[in-house]
Amino acid sequence: MKPTKTIPTFKDENEEREFWEKSDTLDYFDTSNAKVVRFPNLKKTTKSISIRLPVDMLDELKVRANSIDVPYQSFIKMLLQEGLSARGNI
């Protein structure tokens, strides 16, 4: 299938973002020869958050993380991932 429309010129990223949010890419790109690719070195975007934990809970997290030789913040992410996976949300 050949694309039927020409991609317009955008004045900035916001205009382009708005355009693609409303447009179907199949109208602009020929996907008949598309190939699956992997980007193994890309890392997920992360965002810092602040969370208040009881001191005894944080101490216990640090002890458990240390027992498996993992930084405690990574251990917390592991626990969150396990919890989300157990609920079928991921």
C-alpha cells in the first residue's frame, strides 16, 4: 500500500505532536515492507518520586536488599514490579 498523503511541515514539536495524535500514520507511511526491529540498549524512561515510609519499614527494606546484594531502591522497584505482575496489571 502506498501512502496517499504528504506529511506537512511543522513549526515546532508541539504542532507535530498534535498532528500525529489526530492522524493515522498508515495514511502517510507505506508499511508493506516494514520489519520488526529491536533496540536492546534503550532504557525505559524513569521519573523520580518522593514517598514517605515509616523508618522501620525503610530499615527492613534496606536489610533485605542488602541480604541479596541489591541497592535498596532497586529492591523496592523489584517488589513493586512483583506486586503489579501478581495482579495482572503488567
